[in-house]
Amino acid sequence: MLELYGEVRAAYREFARYAAGASDTFAQWALAVAEDDEVVAWLGELPPVKRQPNLVFAAARLHGVPAPGPYEGFRAAVLGGEGVAIRDTILTHATQTNEARRLATLLPALTLAAGGRPLALIELGPSAGLCLLPDRWSYRWRTPNGEHTIGGPDDPELDCDVTGPAPLPAERPAVAWRSGLDIAPIDVRDDERVRWLETLVWPEQHERLARLRAGVELARRDPPPIVTGDLRRDLDALIDRAHAEAPDAAVIVVHSAVIMYLEGSDRRDFEAAMRERVAEGRCHWVSMEASGVVPGLVAEVPAGHLVLGLDGDAVASADQHGAALGWLR
Ligand SMILES: C[S@@+](CC[C@H](N)C(=O)[O-])C[C@H]1O[C@@H](n2cnc3c(N)ncnc32)[C@H](O)[C@@H]1O
């Protein structure tokens, strides 16, 4: 057993280290899974890509396993009567957390890229599209020199700690045109899909859950369009549409926590294609991914931070959920 599923145990131990402090429930569950032969064997029957703790724990929660709650609740559910339904959810769902706070780190780069023009925004992998609404949130950036806030008093707020010479915008950008491109978009009006999004937020992260709910409410008033498609194949058509339908706007392709879903060679191909599109003046490119996930976008960033890229250059480090921005130069 140990030899057969050693990589499952190792992955759950690694996840426990990653979750410690942010979700003690999931950290404890993951450590317990790694020692539990029966649960490890149950996981071992899933396709490797479906064994990831985030997906498995969220599926169990969707089927009523209390979290926070003891490991025994999770164990009894997967090995007992709920096991088949949980397995079915794992096989039919994917992790696609939508974190609007990332906009607080993306907005300075989006504004720089726009150069004073309205935005024609194309988001790759937007999930439910909460980051497609930069003009509908308000922002509070805390800098060493004090706070900088923009946006309407009634708009839900995204806050972020800033260091370095970040070009914080004086006002929210105008968005002339927007569209997402996602292989499995989430319709914000679909209660069941929204429940799945909520379940993906770790149990102790009450602030993130509240922000998600505020974002869903905001998006439901006028949901952003999201095209179903693959960023590896369908982006050029969308760029063409943006130019045709918003000829005076700056076309900006943006993505956060998405390229990790691609295989290595696809990541390289995507980067090459984006650099070419930027060089040809077809679009600007704002990216927020872990260092090296876009292979040429590598920077030394604090633990838990992603690299913020502007037209293929690393310009900042950004907390993975948008809580902090460290402008590099
Ligand atoms: C972790 S979510 C990120 C959501 C959002 N960008 C954010 O920062 O909150 C990743 C999204 O990428 C989408 N995705 C994965 N592979 C894709 C592909 N090849 N083409 C388009 N979308 C993809 C998934 O469906 C999912 O909605």
C-alpha cells in the first residue's frame, strides 16, 4: 500500500504544510488521510489529476461533511454511503475558485497598460467572472505613506497592502468592452454552481466567503459575458472581436491562477503566442501566476505570492489571493 500510493500520501502531507495556519481543519484532515490506508486506497482509485485535496475535501463538504469538523466525518462519508456521490462530484467538478481581491493587485497594471484609454478586457479562465468587473468594486490600498481609496461608497471594497512604487490609479478605469474565455465558465445566476464556488473556499476563510458572496451579488446585477472555449485555441478570435467592437479601447488580455492548468509544452506555446501578440501590437498582457508557470516570468517573490507580469515583464509580486502587492521597481 505504502509503495502503491506513496505519491498520494506525499501530496496530502505537502498540502497539510501548505494549509497550516490558513485552514487547520484541512491541514488536520490531510495529515490524517496520509496515515489512513483505506482512504488512501479510495483516493488511489480516482484518476491521478482528481486526487488533489482541494477538490476531494470540497466534494465531501458539498455532500454535507461538516468543516470545520473532525476527520472522522470525512472518513465515514467517503468510505460509507456517501462515497459514490462524493466520487461522482469529484469526477464531474474542478477547482475554479474565483477571488475578486486579485483585482486590487491587477488594477495598477491594467491601468498602466490602458495608457488613458478605456479597457477592452479579455480575461482567460475567469471562472464566474468576478475579476471582469474592475469598474464595479471599490479599492483601498494601504501604502507606507497612508491609504489610497477609489470607487463608489456603496460598491463592495477590495483592500490590499502595497509596498514599492506601485502606480495606484487615481480613479477606476472605464471598461468599454469585456469578455471572459473559460473552458468551464460558472454562471453566477446558477445557485448550484455558486454553491460549488462557495464550497471551494476553505472552511475558516470567512472573509473570503463574504467577498465571494458580495461579488456574486454584484455580478448578478449584470453578468459579464464569458465565452466557453479553450485559451489555447480561441483567444485570437476574441481579440479580433474586441478590436472590431471597441475600436478606441486598449485591448488587454489578463489572467490569474490559470496557466498552471496547462501542461508544460502548452505553457511554453502560450507564452510565445502572447509575446508575439504583444510585439505585433494586437493586445497588452497582464498576468498573475506563480513564478515560472509562465516559463519566462520568473522572479523572487515571498512565499504565497505570484508574479505580476505586464507585457511579459515581471513588475510586481502579488499575494496569491490579492491581499498584498509589492511593486518591484
Ligand atoms: C483557479 S480558476 C481562476 C479564476 C480567476 N482567474 C480568479 O483569479 O479568481 C481557473 C479557471 O481557469 C479555467 N481554465 C482552465 N484551463 C483552461 C483553458 N485551457 N482555457 C480556458 N480556461 C481554462 C478553469 O475552468 C477555471 O475557471
